[in-house]
Amino acid sequence: MQQHSWRPQRGLPESSVSILRAWLFEHFLHPYPKDSEKLVLARRTGLTRSQIVPFGRARKEESALLTDATQ
């Protein structure tokens, strides 16, 4: 499927998602970023803090996938 320049992008940029996934992997045992960490993640990813907050829902899904993969 060809992406047109006039269409809005859905989801987050892949580079931002990669940074968030790397953070999740590094903090697997406690995947809940503190407010200060959310600000750092926002700066590193180019996202706003409010875009980082929904990442919490994804961490639960990702953690479940990682747990299933190890069993």
C-alpha cells in the first residue's frame, strides 16, 4: 500500500517506538516510568509527555508477550 503525503500518519513514528521498546526491555521488572523518566523519554523520542503516558497500556501487552515467549 502506497502512503500519500497528504494522509496523516497513524500511530507513532517507528524511531520513537524503538526507543520506547528499548526502555521497556531495560526496565522489564518494573516497567512503570517515573515522571522524570517520562520527560526524558519525551525528549529522546520527540513526543510530548501526553503521548508517552498511553505507552503504559502498551507495556502491559508487551510484558505479556515477553512472558509468553519465555515459557
